[in-house]
Amino acid sequence: MSDVWRERRAGAGFGLPHAVKFERAGFRVKPVKARFRSAFGRVRGPVVDIFNEPAEAMIVIDLGGFRRTEIVLELTPGQALLRATRGELQFEEPFELPPDVDSGHHREFLINGVLQIVFPKKSA
């Protein structure tokens, strides 16, 4: 390792100062290559997020590639069942709804493959 690089690493904000201490003590410090694995290879279905806010509950589902005509939402008291079918691609997922939502007055938005279902809370 050159002296210029060693000084640069020991300087403020450059590298790891403790690496220089190990090198002075006779240990060889070599950089570690990080390995990153993509989580997308392990995803088996669309990504689903459920938000329970004070005024409303929202379900957000990434259904990239599906059209609105290929998506069916079935509502029962306390539960929603979402089905999306296109050719051989199928997705079916039941969701438990919070007890204080008004499932009869929900709103649905499909924007760029992301389905948002908003359920207002029942007024007390």
C-alpha cells in the first residue's frame, strides 16, 4: 500500500482509520467484496401493504401487468377477497378488514399496476 493512500485513508472522512492501525501492527487488511442477493427471485406473489389509519384503512397491492377488467374484489363483512387472473397468471388473496371500516363505501384506484383500495372508517 502506498504512503499517499495510507495517509488519505487516515485523513478525515477517507476510508477506515482503524485499518491503518491494523496494518502498522503487521496485519494485512484487504477489502471485502459485499454480495447482494436480489429479493425479487423469491417473491411468489404481488407485494401487499395494509395501512390502518384513524380516518381510513387502505390496502395497496402491486399488480403490475394486470388490467382492471382482470381484477375482482369480493367483499364480505370483515373480509375482502381479491382475485386477479390473466392467462395462467393467477393471484388470490383474502384480507381481514378492521372491524370499524365501512366496506360498503370503498374506493378503488388502479394506477400504473398498483391497486389501492380505501375503506373509510365507520362514524361513531
